[in-house]
Amino acid sequence: MVPPKKKATKKKTGKKKAAKRAVKKAVPEKKIKAISSAYTKTQLYAHISEETGLARKDVAKVFDSLGDVINGHIKSRGAGEFKIPGLLKIKVNKKPATKARKGVPNPFRPGELMDVAAKPARKVVKVLPLKALKDMAAS
């Protein structure tokens, strides 16, 4: 006995409804006042603790932890660079040793020759501003 054949049914092709995206309310941009003199460490911690509602001790711990993370990144055998997103990038450049040179023209006194001492290989730390920091300075 042969089993009866199933009838082919058409698949319904209805339009899918587009999912509605949640509309975020526009948060008014904070107006930041210019600060006339540079903050000390204590003033900086106090300002951040007021702005965020964290205790001053917690702010100090965050900065200590950030220092430890940066240290781990720029140490020998570390990544060699560290970024604070949008603000800055800390990078370690390895400069090779230079040989001593005699009879090099002095750039500050034309016509005079000078001797340049040898320099050992060294690591130089550079702090590079990123786009957001450049935009802050420009405004």
C-alpha cells in the first residue's frame, strides 16, 4: 500500500513589521566653564568626587588603579601603548644608540664645528592627543 501524497501548501508571504527603535531623548549638552588655573591633585579629586557623587577615597583609588594599568602597558614586555579612548594615547618609542661624532656643524653658530657625544639606547614615552582632546582645545 502506498501512503497518500501530501498536498503542497503555499507559504504565506506577509510583510514583516519593522521593529520600532527606542527613541532616546536628547540630553542637553553640559556647558563646561573654563578653569582659570590648573588644579592641584586635591582639587582634581574633590571636583571629580562632586561631579560623580563618588567618595574622594574612591576617586583616589580609581586614579591609582589607572596608574597601575598604564604602568603594566608601558613596562618592558608590555603592550607598549595605552589609550584613554577619545582623549590620549601613551606610547613607548625605542630609540637606538648613537655613535659619537666629531666635526659636526653647530646649528646655533653657523661656521663653527662641534663634537656630539654618544648616547645609549633608550625608551622615550610620548603622550599623543586624540581627536576628542584636540576638539576640546579648539573650542
